Amino acid sequence: MSMPRRAMKEMGFQACCLRCDAEDVAATSRCKKCISRHVGVRDELAKISHDDPFSQFAKELLVMAAEPHRHDHDEIHGPTLLEQQRLAAGLSAPVQQQTLDDVLSVFDNQKKQRKVNVLRDVANQNEWVDRPPTSKQREEILEVFGGEDHSDYGARTIPSREIAKVDRSERIGEDVALTDRLEAAKNAQKTPIQSKEMVEKEIFEELQNQRKEWKTVLSEVDELLDNE
């Protein structure tokens, strides 16, 4: 049994590595041949029609093999997927069980650490934050501001003329198309590599259609308000 190669894991074919009888040495000629063949299989699956029952079955098997922990409840393939997880666990380093002392030590370390307060430690650069100014310093400060008239401070400003409204019709504002593309790409990350592009396109189109429908609703509401 070999440790799954990174390229095989990215394609969803790590199950092959877990059942391989080759020596567990990376970058061997046998690994390279296996990876190149599976790249061809992945590309062929991405090209064929989604309506073909055989290709759909192959894609379902690939999804199961890529994420066995999500499909090990399957009545037919569940036992095989559980076995795949056991094989992968056998190659992983054992996880040390935490004790009560470990948990208590974490709490003790957190109590000893001083949390940074942005207002207190960064923004407040007042030299008298820890000690008040002396009487002489207070007198000097009052002398600096004593000759100025502060009676108008805080008074409301009343403009002498009407302020014209700004025309914002030509301002682009938020790029909603870019926002939808980013949201579609984010949601498509959970899908297999071979179908990621198709899923991302479908999600983007759905978001765009939702925006169009919302604009139609808003325009109808505006018309009703104008009529009233």
C-alpha cells in the first residue's frame, strides 16, 4: 500500500494509491504512468455527454471515491468506501489523545497572556494615560488655549444657499457581475474538478437571473408608488 500521491488526490483517484502494491516511493516511473493514465480518464469523463447512463455512473463512482466519508452510507458501495477510509487511516500518524492536564495548561496560558486593546494600546498615545499632568503643566495648557474664543464650537452650520444634489446616475457602484462570479467560484469549490467549471457557470447564471427578477419587482413597485 502506498501513500496517495498529491496529483491522484486532486483528481479523486487516491483509492488507487491505497490499493497499490508498488513501493511507497514518490516520482517513480510507475507512479508517473499511473497518473498520466488517470489524467486521460478524467479528461474523457469531462468531455462525454451527461445524458449517457454509463458516463453518469462513472462520474458518480468518481465522486464517491474522492469523498468516501460523505457516501459511506451507500447500500452497495458503503463497505468499500469504509474500507478505503480505514486504509487511509492506517497511513496517517497516530493522534495523541489529550488529557485533562493538557486542557488545564491551555487555560492557564490564556490567562497569562495580555490581550491587546486597540484603543488602549495603539490609538491612545496620550502621554498622561498612566499619570495626570502636574499643576504646572495644566497651567501651561490653559495658557495655550486661553486666548482663543471657543464659544461657537458645536454650533449647527446653516448654509447660506441651497446645496445642489449630486448626479450619481453615471457612477458604476458595485460590480454585481464580479460579485456573482466570486460567489459561484466559491460554491463550486466543493464539486469534483471535472465538473467544477460547469457548476460554476450554472450558479453564476442563476444568480444573474435572480438579480434580473429582483429588478423587475422593484420597477413594478416604483410604478405602483408613482401612480399613487
